[in-house]
Amino acid sequence: MDWAMILVIILSIFLALFLVLGIVLVSLLIKVTKQIKSITQTAERTALKFEGAAENITKFSSPIMIAKMVSSFVKKTKR
């Protein structure tokens, strides 16, 4: 065996190692992106629930504020 064949063997071993490493990294990247997608969907659902709760609070707080203003006006006129 001459040096060229040894060099080819060494390079082919490194190529195989990098190929396996690349496949592993791609599979991990796919797994991480799926987890990120799940987290963003959960965050979106939570934000929508908070938005709905805020809308309900504003619906109920407006009549309460109007009632307080009217009652304070009535109290002022009675004095």
C-alpha cells in the first residue's frame, strides 16, 4: 500500500464520520423544531384565553363603572 491509498482510507473514514454526525444532527434539529412548534401553539392558545378573559372583564367593568359614576352623581346632588 502506498501513501495515496492510506490517504483515501483516512479521508473515507472521516467522510463516513461526518455523514453519520450530519444525520444525527438533522434528526435532533427536526426534534427541536417539533418541540418549538408545540410550545408556540401552547403559547398562542394561552394568549387567546387571556384575550377572551380580558374582553369579558371589559364587558362587565363598563356597566360597573357607569353605575359608580351615576351613584356618585346622585350622592352629590342629594347633598
